[in-house]
Amino acid sequence: MDVVMQVLVLIWIVLLVVALQWVRVAGRGASIATWLGLTAVSWWAEFAIAFVALHAILFSVGREAAVVALIVTVAIMTLTPVAWAYGLGHWNRDRSAHS
């Protein structure tokens, strides 16, 4: 189990580095502080929703369904920084093209 956790943490770090590179390359007004703020608020909301949903699934459907829901939740929370970086980069490119 320790090896699996280490691999997951490594994958998460690589995704964060990729997301930070997209923000930096997108540049032109896309600050890392904006990306970090949006990511933090999104993670907070995702955690709150997932906490309630996972417990509801666990007690109504069962353990196997809760494990599947947990895996989906981890995937969504892992991709959140990348999605915000892509969105900010796209928004800044559109904004700079119209200026």
C-alpha cells in the first residue's frame, strides 16, 4: 500500500508541475495566485460535496459503490489544477487576441 500511495503522490506532483507550466506559458496576466486561489476554492467545494456524497453512497448502496465513487472523486480532484490552468491559459490567449 505504501508503494501505491507514493506513486499516486508522484503522479499528483507531476500534474501540478504541468499545470503550473501551462499558467506560466499562457502568461500575459494569468498569475499563479489566481490559479492557486481557484484551485483551492474548487478543492474545498469538491471535498465538501464528496464528503456528503460518499457517505450517502456508502450507507445507501454499499462499500463497493463508495470505493468507485472515491476513485472518481480522487480523479476529479487531481485534474482540477490542470483544468484551471488550461482554462486560464485559454482565457488569456482569447483576451490578448482581442486587445
